[in-house]
Amino acid sequence: LLADAVSQYEAQDRPAPIEEAGPSEVRGVIRAFNMLQERLARSSEARVCALMSVAHDLRTPLTRLALRVEMGEEYMSTEGMTRDIGLMKRMLDNAMSLFRGYDETEEWQVVDLAALAREVSDDFAAVDRPVQNMADCPILLRCQPLAMTRIFGNLIENGCRHASNVSISMREEEHDVVIEVSDDGPGMSARQQRTVLLTDSRKIPSHADDDGHLGLGLAIVAEIVRRHRGHIALLDANPCGLIVRI
């Protein structure tokens, strides 16, 4: 039974553990195999999620570059295009580090979070996206800057896809930094709010929607927030829309 399970492992998605039976030595081997099988499955799922996350995140700077080209020389800012290209390069470098076996390798630094949000929102505003940044005062936080850039980029992109107006606000409350990205779109049902934050690769859709999106933006944000020991909540805006509070 153990030999069959080993030989068939690659052909199965997430095989059920083998029942521990037989002499103590055999039970020990089966227990070790079951644990190895579970670790390999989790590792594989994490890498699938990471790969799809990078593919999803690259769409944002690529879309901005395409819009700059389509809208003509007036919008083809060298500084903005250079920043987008640099962002894509850092994303790909991080992805390569991950697939070499070193996860979460980005260096932690103290950065001005408000300035980072302003930079990302300015990039969207530069290609006529309806983004209002109300994060004016400097807020210093030790974080992974590229990861935080991905948070702002994904949240703004989601808002722009579904709403006419998107706004970012930020404040300090005792020992916490609170970030809110809100929009005036159709919002989400309670069921959608429960599922969109999941990063389990078995729940990732196999096909993109008509715009080529896989709906991973909020799941990526949730994973980065967890890595920074934060909390994320989806709230209904008044009179309509969605508020993402971190």
C-alpha cells in the first residue's frame, strides 16, 4: 500500500493519508510519509498561489504602460514609465527568489507609507483613473515596501474596475496604522466578502473573466496583510460601494 501511494503521488491532486496499520515500524514509516505528503501539498499550493499572484500583479503596471502609449505623448511620462518598469522587475526578482526556495525574501525597511500610497495613486491618476489620495501626513512603518506597493496597486485597481471614484485614507490609532480604500461601486454580497480573501489554490478560478482578470487582487492583499501581522476587513460603504480597511 505504501509503495503504491508513493508511486501514484504525482498523479493525485491532494491524496488522502494512508491508514496507519501494521507493526510499529511500518506505522512509523506511514506516519512520516503522510506528514511529508501534506508538507509537499502545502508547498505546491503556496507556489501556485505565488505564481498566479505575480502574474496578476504584473497586469497593473503593464496596463498603465499600455494606456500611456495609447493616450499619446502627453501621457508618456518617462519618470512614470521607468517606475512601472522598475516595479515589474522587482516583482519578477522576488518571484525568482521564491521559486529558488526562499519565500518572503524582500527586505524589511522603515518607509513613509503615506508617500508610498501617494506614489501609487499618482500613477493611476496620470492615466486618468479616478483616484483621490487623502493620506497627507507622513506615517512611518517598518514593512516590505514592494509588498505594500502591491497592496495599494491591487486595491486601487479593483476599485477603478468597478467604481467611478476611489479614495485612499490613512491614519494612526494608538499603536496601529489604519488604511482605508473605498469606492462608490456596487459593493459585494456577504458571501463574496467571505470568499474573496481566500488564497487556497484550490479555490482559484481556472479561467479569467472577460477582462482577463482572475479575481486574485483581494486574496493577494489579504496574504500580505497577514505576513505583516495585520488585519483586513471588507465593509459596506454608504450609500453604496466597498471599503477595504487594513
